[in-house]
Amino acid sequence: MRAIHRIQVAGALLAAAACSDNTSPSTPTQLAFVVEPNDAGVGSSITPAVVVAVKDDAGRTVWTWTDTVHLSLATGGDSATLAGATSVAAVSGTAVFDDLRLMGTGAAHRLLARSGKLSEASSRPFAAHGLFTAASVAAGGFHTCALAADGTPFCWGLNPSGQFPVTQDPLPTPVPTSLRFAAITVGYWHACGLTSEGVAYCWGDNAGGELGDGTTVSSATPRRITLATPLIALGAGFEHTCGLAADGRAYCWGGNDWGQLGDGTDSIRPRPTAVAGGLTFVALSAGFWHTCGLTADGAAYCWGSDVYGEVGDGYINHQGPTGQPRLAPTAVAGGHRFTSLTAGGGSCHGKTCGIATDGTTWCWGRSYQTMDLDSIPTALTGGQAFARMAIGGTAVCGVTTSGALYCWGQGFEGVVGNGTTDWVRTPTRIAEGQLFASVSMGQEHTCAVAVEGTVLCWGSNRQGQLGSSLGAAGWSLPVPVWKP
């Protein structure tokens, strides 16, 4: 009885399958878009892939249809053309178009599908955005800022200005100011710009005094930093900001729980305070909870948190002579001479890298190659000669002297940019064939400026920090930022 019952059940399942909509349709009569196109940037792939199905009068997919399905573009205002594979043979009654690109802009484009004598189908309207270009880009905690060629500041992503509710801008939005900046830097929740006259302005969250105006009140508009001397560089960390004066003196302000201001204390400073020690620097870089400076002779000094060895003085977890964070500039061990320093990391990692005078790269703190902690500079493997670098919460990127972009580290949220979320242990070429002028990394995303000025971003897009509306989940390959 049990054997007969199993046979009967199996027979019933087979009979049900034979009657399913996809296995016994009637005559094919029409086409239908199963996955319709989303807005896209000019020249970028339309994602996800557009899917067109062959249907009968009852709306069932005709799985026997294998003829070619053709797509064409009905433009919506501006001149545009469709590029890529526009003709695809149907497989089991479905055609998948995974190589479509829109060349040209417009706000109401539609795709038309046809195949043989079947009734044509029209997609919903979609827009093609121009590509955003910039002179520089800076990625922060959950937002990104950039400077246009004329110095106009734009930001997108989470808008932590102290206003409630907190807003999100998925496309580049002009900062509410008439100011023009020569440089821009972005911290976890705030941003700062530097004018060509050396005057600094900051905006965004101010809980730690990182805006430097003497208060802890946040601001959606840039606030001027009062200093008697002009600045030549700025760097922003988690809740602190540092500036380098033309005479080489360093000033920092904001949160100071870990000694990241370098003034010999761990007290908050809502106004610029001179870094202790009497050193003069030619470059500064602010990490998450630490800061580093480079002297004229190439010597590196760091101060602040040393939980992961990011100060580079041979100690880890504050196990140095005082057992405390480094509250003032501390010499990096090894006697190396550097041409540039980059401090970075996140709440769970602290890291610093330097490009030595011989072109080699040395890093200390959390190793994103092995996840070990290096308390002194350790040579980076891979053999690339980097011109500039960026350090994020879980990964590192560098632009070589020839403009090639390499990234490595934990691929969390796709920040490495190689199409996966895997851990990449060695420097890996990103966007093969594309050359870049600069790169910047936030906590969960990365942005870079190509040599022609196009800005590309990848990683998490939960707060709109990638600058295009392709989905909150984000993406793991470089995608151009859209014009607003």
C-alpha cells in the first residue's frame, strides 16, 4: 500500500507539472517586459538586466519561443541612442539583455521590444543622467563631497547637519554657500573646505566641536574657522579636524578622547589648538582616532589612538611607557623617510601608510592583508609604486604613478571594487584600462576621480553615498556618479 501511495503521489505531481502555465501555453501573441529599465548614467550599463518574455493571450510565458527579440529606444526629449547587445535570442521564451548602455541624456526614454509578428511592448519611462565631474572627491562616514572645477562644493548621501529628520541626498547637491574652495575634506559626520586664501570653513555634525567655531552646535552651512594664520591643508577624522599653517605649525580641534588633537591632553577643543612639541610639518593626515604629520626632512610623527599600532612607535593597545594614548606627536619607528602619509581606519581598525622616498610603501596598524597588528612600519607586498593612497574602515586603495588604481582588504559591502565582497589580500587592479587622478575611502564606500574628471563610487549605498539611485544595497564595481 505504501509503495502504491508513493506512485500515486508522484503521478499527481507530474500531472500538475504538465499543466503549469510555463509548459503548455497556447499560441504566442505578445511581448512583455518582465524586468524594466531603471534610470542610468550615460554610458553606464542599465542594471539590473532588462528581461523581455514572450506571452500568449492569457499572459503565460511561451517557453518554446527561441526567436530573437530586438530592443529599440524611443527618446524622451534629448537625443540619445542605445548601445550594447540590443538583439538577443530568447531562451525558453525569455530574452535577457545584460549589456545595454544609454548614450545621451533625457528624462522620459522608453524601450520598445519586438520579435517577428508579435505585438510590440513598451517599457515604463526612465531617465538617462549625465555624468558628474569634479576636481577632487572626499568620502566620509556615510556621505561624500566633491569640488567642481570652479571650487563649488557638492555633497551627497547622509546629511548629518543637526537638522531633524536627517535627510539623504542620493545625487550631488550644492552645499548652501557662495564660497568656492581649493580643497575639501570629509570626516565621519562633518566636512570642511579650504579657500585659496587659506581660510577654513566646516559644516555638518558638531557634537565633538569638530566644526571649530567654539560651540558644539551643528550647522548645515559652512562656519568660518578663526585663525590668525592662513592654512595650506586640512584633514578630518571621526570627530576632529586638523589644519596645517603656511609656517608649518599644526592646529587641531574637536573630539580628543584619544589624544588625536596632539595638544598633550585628552580634553575636547571646540576651537583650533596648537599641536604640542614645537614640530613643524609639510603635510598632515587625520585618521579615525589618530593624526599623523610629515616633517620637511621626511620624518613621520603620529599621535592619538594606538590600539592597533597606528602610531607606529613599536607599541600596541597603549602598552607603551605610559600605557596611554599618545597625547603628543610621537616619532614613527624605523627611521624611514617618506614623501607622503595617509592615516585612516575605522572604529574597529586604525591604520597608517606612508610612501617612502624610494617609492616603496610601508604601513602600520591593522594589516588589511593579514589582519595582524603591526606596531612599526611594514613593507607592503605587491611591488606597485603608489603616488597617493586612501585608507577606509576595512580596506586600502592606492593610485600608482601611472594612474592605475589598486585596492585590497576586507571586501565588506564591496569597498574593494573588484566585483566581489571577498577578502582581497594583495593589491588588485580595479577598473582595468581606466586611469585615475585620486581616490578616497569612507567607512563603507570608495570614490575615485578618473583622469578626465568623472567621479566613480562603489560599496554601500544605504545612505545614498554613491551618488546614483541604483539601489540601497550598493555595488562592488566602480559606477559613475550622476549629475543632479
